[in-house]
Amino acid sequence: MERLGRYEIQSELGRGAMGTVFQARDPKIDRIVAIKTIALLGISPEEEQEYRERFFREAQAAGRLNHPGIVTIHDVGEEETTQAPYIVMEHISGQTLEKLAKGSEERLPQETTLDLVKQIAEALDYAHAQGIVHRDIKPANIIVTPEGRAKITDFGIAKLALTQLTMPGQMLGTPSYMSPEQMSGGSVDGRSDLFSLGVILYWLLTGEKPFPGDTTTSVTFKIAYTDPVPVSRLNSSLRTDFDYVVARVLAKDPARRYQRGKEFAEDLDEIRQGRTPRSRTGSLSRSESEVERTVIQRPLES
């Protein structure tokens, strides 16, 4: 493939279940972009048409997002011969958070972890205020630039990837970062994205997943019914304030989580500065206090 529409393909950047990502050049304005093609496989012509229409609607909505923590969508189109849709995005120099964390022999510095998660929380707060939920927040969908700026990618298409292209009885990708309400097929809003971000925070702080398991069934059961081991028990350098913040963002009931990314970001900032999270110093509601007691005082699992 040498071109997609007017875009000149330069190299392949990656390949996954949904399709392929290319680096390309827009000759009209001499700009380097990233293009993600969408593979429409195993669905009927009627489903394909419905998917294509929804794809353009979702991409149009996400294209209105303008935030330094979100990869900008420039354009959408269809491949001439196959009619497969593609999305043209801002090209970001850097690596995914997944590669960054796994490529380090030790855990990322605590300061770096808190800064990156705070940036992501602020970007999510902006998107949620526009009525847009990502639905697939995970380290592979976070790009970290050489300057340390975190940018969320795949806004506008993650929702479609998790619905239209999932075959009956199967789940696209790993369920490790999904919220309980996603697992149960319930109503999903911005608080689901915050739960997923909480899983990322837990992993970065401890090197472990909060809901480990060898099978999808075991992971989904733990997400729905079990509380994770407090992070301070896995990383002795962490204060109990970390347990409080992680417990709150990973609450099973969305009503007991942080309600906005801004609230989560503010508490992370307090921790970075060595202070007790502001939501903890205020008058906690009964439900919030219960979250704290449940996770912090819960006996360590054998």
C-alpha cells in the first residue's frame, strides 16, 4: 500500500486486532500523521454498513476534542478498493505507557507515575465534560512523549472496537482494565474510564495487577467481587494515603468512586506534594469511609 486517499504511506507503526497503524504524510500541508485502518472482518454487509455509519459519527464527535492530553483526530476516510474506514490522527513521537513501564528494569519513579496518571485524569475530565467516554483506557492506549507528556489515543473508536467487532462469547483484548459495569454489560460513563485508570495506577505503583488471574473468567470474577491487596502492602514505600486513593478509584460501585477526573487529579497532586488528599481531609461520606476501611484494613490474601 502506497497511499490512503491523499495520504502517502511511509511506514507501518503497528498492527493489532482492529487493524494497522501507519505513519504517513499529508502532501497538502506537508504534515506527518498517523493513520489507523479498521479491519471489517467476520460481519455481515448490513452490520458493516451500520458499523461504518457509527464509525464516522463517533470519529466526528471525538474530532471536536482539543486537549494537550488527547491525540488529535484530523480526518477520516475510506480505502478506495475495500471501502475499509480509516482515521487520521496527530502523529506523536514517543512510546506507549505499556512499553515504557515494561522496558524499565525497575518500577517507574513514583513522581513520574503520579505525574503521568494525573495528566491522564485531567484529559479524561475534559473529554467526559464533552460527553465522550473512551471505554478502553489501558497502557497500550497511552503515548508518552520524550518530554513526559501523556496523550490518550483511540478516542472515538474504542467504543466501536469493543462492541461491533467482538464476536459472541468473546472479549476483545484483555479484560484486566475493564470496570465492573463494563463486565456486566451495564451502563457506562466517565467513571468507568477512571476505574481503568485506577488499574493502571495500581500496576505502575506495585508492578502487579489488582485483579490477577490466568483466565478471563477468574479476572472478571475478581473485578466484580474481590478487593485488591492494598498497594502499601506490595510497595512498602507507599503511605496509606495511596491506599485511600486507589481504594476510591477502584470502588466496585461507580457512585463510590471519584466522580470526575479532576477530583482524582487533585488528590494525586496532594500526594505528590506529600500532603493528605484533600478529599480525605474533608468530611467523608459514609460510603467513602467504608471504601477506605474495606480496602485498607482487609486481611492480606494468602
